[in-house]
Amino acid sequence: NAGVTQTPKFQVLKTGQSMTLQCAQDMNHEYMSWYRQDPGMGLRLIHYSVGAGITDQGEVPNGYNVSRSTTEDFPLRLLSAAPSQTSVYFCASSYWVADSYEQYFGPGTRLTVT
Amino acid sequence: QQQVKQSPQSLIVQKGGISIINCAYENTAFDYFPWYQQFPGKGPALLIAIRPDVSEKKEGRFTISFNKSAKQFSLHIMDSQPGDSATYFCAASRGNNNDMRFGAGTRLTVKP
């Protein structure tokens, strides 16, 4: 049981390049999310999904696309990278049990856009 | 503009002391308030959470206090240990969805 895996761990992009951050979970969780973490800003929700085929925008969705074709995978696409997208990106999978929202985060991808 | 305001930004506590981190929110539709702990180089991990129908929840050395009328909640870490040194985030969400809003984080250092 690997939990939530993210690839790559580190990535450097040039402005204007596109790329996909991969996220996979093997816990059969319905919910998955993408966050970015910036110093002094906490974590900000980019996009989330409540099940295969269903996605929605979070707090800071501009410049990012997602899709969820399977329960396991939730890739995040940067369409045209900008320096403002330099950040640490975390994927999370989660479920509700009783009254608790159990959210499991991946190890993160550190992205630098030059 | 952050929907959840967290303070202080950093906190230094002696071993055995009490660490207190505070959060405030504006959106009265929020109905779930978790706290996360994050160690350097790792993703956050759920520590403890509370619903607004209770004023306090305790799990081991960690306690959440919740004040619905003031729209504030806080994390108390009793008998703080050097191993508790980490960044702590409060968060809030509404309904049974995963649209969660986080505070800016508090870096806690517990000195031996």
C-alpha cells in the first residue's frame, strides 16, 4: 500500500513550457485534491475531484487543468508555466469516515519556473 | 485574502510547556475545522479536527478549543516536546466536500 505518490519530486521549467504533475493513490478514495504551498500562504486549493469524471475549481485554479478518468489518478497540467507558479505542489486523497475527513497528502513536487 | 487567519507565524516554547496556536474565520458556513502537522520535506498530516457543535476536543496532548460566537478556534499542545517541532496549519471547510481553506501556518520550535 503506497498511499499517495507524486512524480516528479523536483522539476525546473522555462516560462511558457507545459508539463503534467502526476498523482496516484491506491486507497480507493473518492476525493482527491491539488494544493500549492507558498511561504506565508499556507496551502491553497487548486482543483479537486469528488470522484472519477468529476472535477471542480478550488481557490487558485487559473493556469492549471485537471482530469480524473480513474479513481486512482489525478494529474495536474500546467498549460503555460509562469514564474508565479514556482511552488511546492501537494496532491491529497481523502474520504469521510463518521464525522472525520481523513486526508492523506503525497510527498510533494517542488517546481521552479525560470 | 485568506479565509482563515492564523497566528502567531512562529512560536518558541520550552520543553514541557504549553503551545497555543490561534485561528479565526469569517465564513459562518464553515462546519469542519481540522489541524494539520507538517515536518520539513513532508506533506501535512491530519492531527485533530472539530465540528462546531462541540466546544472542545482532546486527543492525547492535543486539544482543540472552539468558540463559535467569536468564530475562533485554537490548538493547545500540552507538555510540548522537541518532537512536536513542526509547522501547524489550521483549516476550515463547509459541507461534506473537500473544498478546504488553510491558514498560513505556524512554525513551532520546542527547545529542550
